[in-house]
Amino acid sequence: MGPRVRFAALTLALATACASAPPVPRTPGVAVMPARTGAPANGLPYRLFVSGKATPAHPHRLVVWLHPTGTDGLALVEPLADAFAARGYALLTFPREHVQGWSGADANRMMLGTLPEVARVPGVDAQRPVLLGFSAGAQMALELWAARPDAFRALVLIAGAPRLSRGDEYNPPRSSAHARMPLLSFIGERDGSAPLWRTALESWRAAGLRLDSREVPGQGHTWLLVRPDELTVLFQFLAELSRGP
């Protein structure tokens, strides 16, 4: 089965789905590693950061950035590109001037247009990418996981909420495929969704899901991958993924 067929299957239940959350202010920033850019006719324009050490024989697994409402978040995540590359991961981001959150149409363009093109780049393993979502992007990551858990390697959720179009903190997806995927959530102690994750940590684990939820002291609804503690947890999580299939 080719990449286009694989990604086409991911559009189930996404045609009308929409993920939104409070907007996050835009800030300028430049990543250290040069970006490879593209604009597929039926996909989202993208920026791809992949190490020159990645080869077809030893490809780097793809991390897909799902941005929040109000900003494409490039200044937040692209400075981490070198750190991802050092751990065997490529980073895919989406530069967008007018960001209103994620819709089903956006997700379809990403899955059907952008990912198949990126999958053809030598040295990039895009078959089961890691989804890294912030705020509204975390909600879209959860929706994609709910629709096709077998298509992704893991989810990293920043300032999201354990609520889906068909599930919540008490009633997560319960298939064996959902239970196989590791989920890592970072939530601020003062974020309104923090109590939901406390509930989910118990109920989702009881349902057999591999959820690790980290509450960041003193923080609200904000970008949380700025302190050494959270970055250490993230990179340990990615290292464990690299040792698995």
C-alpha cells in the first residue's frame, strides 16, 4: 500500500471536524537548521527540517507539528529542530498567515497532499509519524488518533484537553490499537483543562491507554516546552519510541 492510499484512509470522520482553542500570540523566530520547503497543489505548504545524516538506510522518523489557533507557532517549535535531529527525528511544520485552528479540510490537505510528498524525501520516515500538537493542534492530534490509531507512532500534547468529538476524560477510545499508542501530555497547573487531565490519567489508564500526563507547576494555558525539565521528559519519551518498532 503506497503513502497516498495510507494517508487517504485517515480522512475518516474528519470532513466536518474542527479543533479550536484560545488563540496564542504570534512571535517571530528562526530555526537553526535550514528548512526544505514545499507547496503541494492539494496540500498545505510546509517546512521540513531533516538532518544531513538521515539516509534511506537510516531514516529519521517524522514529527508533525500541529499549531494552535492564532499563530502557526513556528517560533515555538522550529528552534527545537536541531534537538530533534540529534535524536533521529525530522520536523514538519506549516507556515500559515491566517490561522483559525484546525478543520477537517485542513487535516485532509495535510494527510492527502503534504505527507505523501514529504514521504518521498530521502531519509524521512513518514509512515507512522509522531504528532506534536499545541492547544487546538493537540485537539486535532487527538481526533486523528481517534480516527486511525494505527497510522501514528505517538502523540505529544501541549496544553490540550482530553476531550474528543466521540470521547472525553471519562470515556476514551478503547480499541487495542488505541491502547498500543503512547500518549504524552503536558498541561499547566493553572490551565482550565488541568483537572480534566487528572481525571483522564486515572480513567484512561484504567481503560488500558498508555497515557503519561505531566502537570507543569505555576503555568496556565501556554507553551510549555521551554524549561529543561519538560524538554528532558520529551526527549526521553522520543528516545524510548526510537527503541520500539
